[in-house]
Amino acid sequence: MSLWGMNDGAALTGASKFTNGAATFIDGTSGSNATYVTDKLEAGDCVIGADGLLYRITAVASETAATLDRNYEGSTADNQTVLRTNLPRYIKITKDDGTGKTIQDLGVLGVTAAEQSAGVDNLSAVGEVLVGSCHRSVPAITVAAPSTNTIATSSVNTTDNTITVASHGFRTGTKLNYLNGTGSSIGGLSEAAYYVIAKETSDSGSTMGDLTSSTFAVGSSLANAQAGTAVSLTGTGNNTQTFIGDTATATATLTVGKVSKVAITAVGSAYVAAPAVTIAAPATETVDASDAAVCVLADDEFVVASAFYGCIASGDPVTYADGGGTAVTGLTTATVYYLIKSATSNRVGLSLVPNGTAIVFTVVGVGSSHTLIGQTPTATSTLGMGSPGGTVGESEGFHIGWVKKTIGTGGRAGRIQYETLVAASSITGDAEDLATPDS
């Protein structure tokens, strides 16, 4: 999912209905059907109501229903063409009292204020490439771990209290977890979390030496690291000891069998490259295609489990396989087809193209283990968007999110002087932000 939309003015498929006073808009009562999930309408998008006002999407419940950030203000209007305007999603939807939806609430970034110090080495966004299909339950998401740094005894300098890792790329504040491997720990450290000090200090080398792109010290806390207070290293440990950052985590939201949103639940640390993101495959639907009551030739349909029928929509891709038997005549094993959700409960047909005509089944298959498997979702990740300075190891100047700095006291003094796009935090706003959001 993009943090900045590029399709301002794109029309959603089908006709929609807005109802005065309702915080949802739905499929219209006539005209072509709406397909909000297929159109990839997402929390954070804006739509232009029939009253001409902007409304922010807070959730997409199904192909035919989406939730707005507030009640629709205009007169009830049916069978409307709805335009989506993908404004920057850093905007927070708020009221004068400061309540409303933050970026983190909407699950676009999911970065908390406590995770803002490390710089470019943590996860800032996960973007869907394929939303998948036919998921009966929320799929697990796995984010690859950051690289492990093995620290030989020769890499520990007890005079300067530094550790050498060639071109480490760490920023001050990066969290690293120390593990002593199969031997004794580095003197002064235990198997715990530490925070990188990777900037020139004013001690002229008396404590940490002159730090380079390949050396760093560690603080016992984030505050100590930011203050340049290093742990004193009194021994070199052993050759199997390691430093490794935290592994990022993420969760999915499912809408009609598809992944409609990915939210970062922990950003991780010490990544040197964007990590791979893996989303679990949907469950396999097994059908006995040799049974004429399951492979219904008269209707060109399979009878499927109710759980499978309940999580699909017409046009969803599936891969058909004969399960080691003989394929139903009209189908080819290991081939992608597109579901036609029958009006008869727990039945599906197959098409060669999305929303096409049903393939004719002429002879039932052989074997009871024919399968229909939905599409596995895929995603990519993005690391923080900080901007390194010119000094070796200098901490980042900014990265994704809002932070608000207030100058002055009392009432609204200084309230809007410093609202800058830096690290994820909370920010209040005014009602006019709803009508005229920044772009």
C-alpha cells in the first residue's frame, strides 16, 4: 500500500449509496455492483461524497460496505459514482477536542513514539503486492530477522570501550541484543539489550576513541546512548558472541478472504536492508470430484465447504489440481482459474478470466482429493526514511510520522508552530482539517 496516492480522481467500480446521517456508504440498489475490496479501497483513503465533501475511510467491511470517519452530511443519494482521492496518509483526522483517528489507529504505519530514535534501520511500512484470496482466517505474517553480527575477541577494544563491525551502518540509539554464544561474556556486558553509540564525542578519545564507520560503543539504555555514556568493557569475551537487533513483527486484517491491511506491531532494529515479508498461504479446499453430488455437471459447479464459500468472492483466483487422480473434463490440473460464487449456497463455478463465463464440466474426475487453493498474499517492506548527516555514525535527523513541539504556555500558545513530519507520535488538529486536509 502506498503512503502517497497517485490516482487522485479514480472512480470506484460500480454504483454506491450515501445515506444522510450514516457513517457508512454501501453498494447502490441498482447499476453495476460495487467492489471496494477488489478496488483496493483502504483505511486512510479519502472519497468524495455525493455532497462534494471529503470523507476519510476508516475500514472496508466487504466488497459492498465501507466505513467513513464521520456521518455523511448531505442528502441521501443512491447509485452514485464515487471518486477516490488518495491524499497523503500522514494526515490525522481529528475534531477540535483532539479525538479521532491517528495514522497508527488506521494501521498504515503502526510506529509508536517509543520507537522513533533508531533511524533508518527499522521497519516503517509494509506494502501489499498481492492481497491473496480464499483466506478463512487471518494469515500469519513473518518478517525476516536482521543480520547477526558475530564479534570475535579481536574486535573488542577494552581501552577505547569499542567494538568493531566493518561498515556497520548503525545509528546512535539502535537497539542490539548481546548473546555470549558458547563462552564467557564481554567484560561489562550480560546477555541483555544495549544501545549503539555511533557518533563523535567531546572526550577526544579518552573514553571511546575516535569512532568510525566500523566502530561503535554501547550504552546500557537509550538515554545513556544518546548522552554518549558508554559501558566500560573489561574483557573481550569469546569468538562465538553476537549482537543482533530486534525482529520486526506485523499483523494482517482480513476482508472477504483477502488481506486488506498490514499493520506493523514492532519495527525491529539494526536492519541493513529491507527484510523479506512472508504471509501464510490460505487453507486448501479439498473436493471429491469423482462424486457426482460434489462435481455437479448439470450446473458446472463444485460443492464446497461452507467456510470456504463464506470467505470468497466472484473473481477470486484459485489453483485447481487433480490431487493425483484425473482432472474433471473441462479443467486442467495445476492451472489458475477464477471463482464464480454461485447463488446456491456452498457452490462455486470456475472461469478462465475474472468474472467470466463458467467452464463447462462434461465428465467427473477420478479421485477424492482434488483441490482448490487460493492465492497466497505477498508484501514488501520499507525501512525508515531518516536522512543521515555528514558525520560518521551521526544519528538521523528525521523519519516517518508526526511529532508536535509546542512553544509557550497557556491556552493555544504555540500550538501550531512546530508540527513536523518526523517520528511517529500523536498530534491534535482542528475541524477544518477534515474539509481541507493538507496535500
